[in-house]
Amino acid sequence: MENNFSGKKTISIIIFIVLNIYSFPKNPQEDSLKDNEEYLLQIKYDTSSVSNLLNKANDLFYENPELAKKYTQKAIYVSDSLKYQQGMAKAYFLQGQILYNSYQYKQAANHLIKALQFYENKDTSTKLLNLYHFISTSYYLINFYNKALLYSEKGYDISKALNKPNEQISFLITNSICHDAFGEYTKALEELYTAVDLAERNNIRNRKAEVFLSIGMIYDRQNDHDKAIRTYNEALDVFTELGDSTGISSANNNLGTTFSSQGKYEKAFLYFFEALQIDIELGDNYGIAIEYNNIGDTYREISNFGLAKEYYSKSLELSRELNENDLISTLYYNLALVYDEQNKFEESLDYALKSLEIARHINNAENILDALELSSRIYSNIGEFRLAYNYSNEYHDIYDSLLNKTKAREIIDLQARYENKQKEQKIQKLIEKGKYQQTIKKYLSIIILIGVLLFILLIILFYIQQSSAKKIRKQKDYFDTLLKHSQDFIAVLDKDAHILYLSPSYEQKFGRTVNERMFQSAYEYIHPDDISVLESNINEIQNSKQSIAFEFRIKDASENWVSMAAHGMNLLNNKNINGIIINFWDITKRKEYEDELEKTNETKNKLFSIIGHDLRGLVGAGKSVIDYILEEKDGITKDEIFELLIPTQKSNESLVLLLDNLLTWAKSQLETISYLPKNYRLLPLINENIKIFQRVAEEKSISFNIKGDTDVKAYFDKEQVNFIIRNLMQNAIKYSYKNSDISIELKSINGFIQCGVLDKGTGMEKERQLSLFQNSFPVSMPGTNSEKGSGLGLMLCKDFIKNNNGNIWVESTSGEGSSFYFTLPVKPTSHAV
């Protein structure tokens, strides 16, 4: 229920295809006759009237299904009165379709079977196949899988005898769905691969793709995700070639669900949003609702609760418009999960109870169980243990058990009253005869009867006691197991903060047994800086009737500090608890993320400060030159303008490089830079960048030398590695002295390609070398011609090398030059990002 609508959407497509082959009546015309109750009362009893009734019902099929049903019911009644079998069959058939379209699948199946009884004896193969499709699908939708399979197999046999491959494929898909419901995955796959072979032999490519969707669903349920992805992609390829937008949307949706179940959320988003865009273009509101739900599920999986709620709400709005109660119940449950994971128990409980109400209304057993379980857990979290217990009891079907026992007691009581009546009649007869011995027997019988009744009563009492004890043990085991495997922890303290109870999951988390902590101080193992705060919080809880939230750190058995969030409530006056109940959970990861985010923000602030300074300097220099030229336009020569523009040109080149690096950095922060690795030679990239920097190098009389194995290939993303080479060559020129050379070396080392950019420039001290690739944001030094930089390029080089599974370092001697090296793998390895 949580985030898997892949199967449901695919089944919807299969049913849609079946109904396209054997469709519902056409939409009503705008100029159709006005139908009313008076017309039904005045109808004549003849065969032409039956035809008129069915035609009018057909016209009202979509516009007013309730009135359409009245017309078909009247047609059935008139046909029955006339013994008009064909009219009855047509009326039952149309009534079945109306009920089917109104989601009344059981009644639909009953009417369609009555129609089938007539058409089975007639040479109407198309009608027969149509009926078998509707009946099998109706039974499947109400979980009557045996009956669904029975009618589907009959339909397959007929379509095979008539050599109708399209219909055979539809029945094979229905057969596989039924086998899948039984857990007979091998049989289900056999049916589907038979359908694939049939589609290939008859060149029905769209049906082949639809079958692949069903195969992928079965592989997904077997957790064979690789095979599922392969078959979904095969379906997607065929749908794409055929231009089938609905099929493309379904394949993308199912791929997204599979990747989400694998934890590959970035890929899941790509496929879900692709499916969503297609559904929007098609105007498929149900498809849009499904995609919104699946996107919300994925955001919830990555704890982005804000976006999860946004997409669930969009899906809920559409589902209400479509009156899709099954999906509405699911969405309420999903929203309840979001609020539950945020510890917003009041909102979570509200949505859980809404989900339960709708699930009960539509009799969706799975949703009922999910909503009951979540409601019980929420009531437990907020201290409403009685309600939690009640909902848990309902979950375990206690009411059915009590009902069965009540019936058993009624039977015993009825038997006792019957036997007692017989005895009384016998006693009365003996009294009338006046026989003393019979009177003695009467009293003996009464005594025996009383003894039997007492014995039966004792048995009943013993059974009730044993049954109650069993239920209590079962309930205790249930809650013990729940607490043992819970990621939350519960402690009960006395007024002096001594531990009275600890949930079993404490041992697994902190490595200390519950027994050794019982009746010990709760402040033991608390971080020294947090003890006074915790004491203050516990005192506040004792003086308050409200739940108090707080945080603290506690040491585990491995001497590690674990950050915890907690809620405390005063139940000292509760005779069942008689203590302070503390519910606490691990937030160490969250704290680490917060610290990391704070460091990242500091780095970005520093970066923006430096870049802002450099941008103002570069833009300001250009502006000053332009302002001067404009002011002196009448008194300045062309040569003087040219002389002023030369340094401005260099400033603009620096500005372009700075903006290019800034744009690349922004893309990397937004994670929009793609990673598309292939096997490439490095030499073409090196030559391309030498051409780019040729003029800049010539201004300083710097030459380039390429050494080593120039034919080497590596596995990398071309755009990212091109950026690295460009930045290293730019830095080499920047820090090189005039009349020097820059060497670029290539060599193969242990499955990696090593590339070095060596200059004979200013070099750097050891301390700067060590910090260059360790700091999150290195500070740039001016070049030999006072060239400026932001330090952004090296930071991106470090990220891109990591992205391509390589390494980067520097070797340098102050005053003699620097050598920057990086490595790239020769063959594909697991992606580092």
C-alpha cells in the first residue's frame, strides 16, 4: 500500500485493452429522447418495446446509469413475460455492462452469466468472447480468482479454436494475473511467455509490449528487479517505436516504482516525472493521480516531507474528483505516515482514521489492516494505551472469535433447554401414573442433569479463562515484539528519575542489558553538558500536564555519544503507570547532517564573498575604461583607445572564465550536471585546450610539450574531464614565468591512466600543498602577471575527479614550479556519486 501503484496501473491498462476489444456502448447523443418513470409505466408488452427499452438504456449508459438500469430491468421483466429469450439475453448483457461500469462487479458477473447461458447455445462467437472477458475480469476485481481463471480459460479455448490471436493474448494475460494472485509465479510466467510468442508470430507489437509490462510486475514481486527493469525497458522501446503515449507512460511509471524500491530515488524521479508529463498531455487524470502518489512516496522515502505532502495532496484532489475511493484511502494512509515520521501524531491520527473509514466503506481489507495498525501505533505513541489496545484487538480479529464463542454458548444453552423440557415431560407422566420408583428416578435425573449442567458450566468457564489467558499472552507477545524491534525507546522513571522500565530495543541500541539499568539513575551515561538540562526538563514534566520535548546525548557501550530527541509526560498519578514516561529516539544522523549543512553554508558564504569581490573588481575595471573613453571621446586617439582596451580585454577573459567556473559550480550544487562516461582518448582534449590557451601562452612566451603514451584511453565523462584539463592548464599558464614551458605527461599505471600538468613557475610551500585539496574552498593566489582567480576551479576539479573514480594531487617546490597529477580508470567502476 505504501508506494507501489505500479501493479495497479498496469492491471488497469490490461482491463482497458480488453474493453477496447469488446467495448461499452457509445456515448449518448445530445438529442436523445427524454426518459422518465412515466414512460416505463406506459410501455407496451411486445418485442419492439424491448428493443426500444434497450436502445434508450444504451443511450443513457454514461449520462444516467441509474435510469439506464431501470430500462434494462424493465426490458428483462417484459421479455420474461413474453418468454422472449433473446430479449432477456440482450437485457442481461447490457445490465451487466452497466453494473460493471458502476464498479458493482459481483452483480455484473451474475447478470452476464445469465446472458452467457443463452449465447452458449448460439453461433455468436464474438458475443461469447465478450462475455467471457467481462465475467473473468469482474470476478478478478472482487478477488474470486478461481472463478475468474475458470471463465478466462474457457474464453482462451474458444478464441484459440477461432484463431483470434488478439483475444488469445488478452485471456492469457488474465490467466497469468489469476495465477499471480495464487502465488503461482511459474505458471503466470508460462502464460505470459506464451502470449509473447503469440504476439511475435502474428506481429502484434503493441500487445507484446503490454505482456512485457505484466512480466515485469511478476519479476518485481519476486524481488528480481534486474529482470523487471529489463522487461520494462523492452516494453518501453516497443511503445516508443509505435508512438503509444499511454504505454510509454505506464512503462516509465513501473520503472520508477522498481528503482524506488531499490533505493535509487534519483532514477525513480526521472521516470515518474516523465510518466507524469505524458499523462498531463493525454489528459489522463487517473494516471496523473497515480504519478503524484508515487512521487510523493519517493519524496517520503528520502524524508522530504514537505514535497511528499504537496504531491499527496495533489493526488488526493484529483482522486476526489474521480471518486476513486481506493486511492483516496491509500493517500490518507500515506499522509498519515508522513506526519507520523515527523512525530506530528495528531495530524497523523486524523488521516489514519480517515483512511480507515473509507477502507471500511469500500471493504478494502488491506487498507483496513494498514490503517488499524498505524492507528494503534499512534495511540500508543501519544499515551492513549487503551485505544491502542482496542485497535490492536480489532486488527487481530478478536470480534470474530468472540462471535464464534457466543454462537457456541447459544447452541449449548439451546440443547440444555431442550433436554430439560424432555425431562419435565417425563416427570409429569410418571407423576400421573403414581409410580414411586419412577419418582425416585425423576429426582435422580434432575440431580444428574444439574451435575451435567454444572460440569458443562465448569468446562465453559475453564475455556473462557484459558482463551482469555491465551489472548493476553498473545497481546503481550505482540507488544513485546513491537517494542523489541522498534527504533523508538520507552523509559518509565519514578519521581527521583530512577528507571522503572526500559523497552527491550534499548539493549540492541546501547549495548547494555535492561536488567543492569533497572532502578538506576537515568542521568548515568548522560553527557556532562546535558545533565543539568535533563534534570530541568524532568522537573518541568513533573509540574506540567502537557508533553514536553527535549534533546540530550547518551553514551553507548562502545563509548560513542548518541544524540537523542525525546518527549516526556507526567503519569505519576496514573495507577497503571505511576511514573514519568519518556519516549526517545536516535537523531545522531540528523545532527550530523545539520553540522555538515552548517559547514557547507559557511563555505558558500565565503565563496560568494570572494567571487563578489573579484566580480566587482573585473567589472569595475572595464566600466572605468569605458567611462573614460566616453568622457574623452573628442580628445582621445584611436591608438590610445586601443591601448586602454588591451588590459580590458584580459579582464574580460578573466571575467568569462570566472563566470564559466561559477556556472559549472552552481550546476554541481544543484546536481544537474550529468554523468555520461565512455572510453575516450585524452590527447584530443589536451590538444583542444592548447588551442584555447595558445594566445594567452604566447603573451608570456610559454610553450607546451606533450610526453608519454599519447594513445592511452580511459573511462570518464568527457565534459567533466575537459573542465579539469582546462583549469589545470589555465593555472599552469597563470603561475608560469615568461619564456618557460609546460609539459603534459600521459602514462598507464595499474589499470589507471595518469595525466600530469607540469610547469616551471612560482611553485608553492609544503603547507599550501597539504591544504590545497583538503579544504572545502582553497584561497587563490595571484599569478606571475598578477592574474586573479577565485579558487573555484580547483574545488570543482576535486569534485569531478571523485565523480569519475579517480584521484588528484600536487607535487611542488617553491620557486621551481608545480606538477598537478590526476588519474582515471581504464575500465568502468562503480560510480562514486
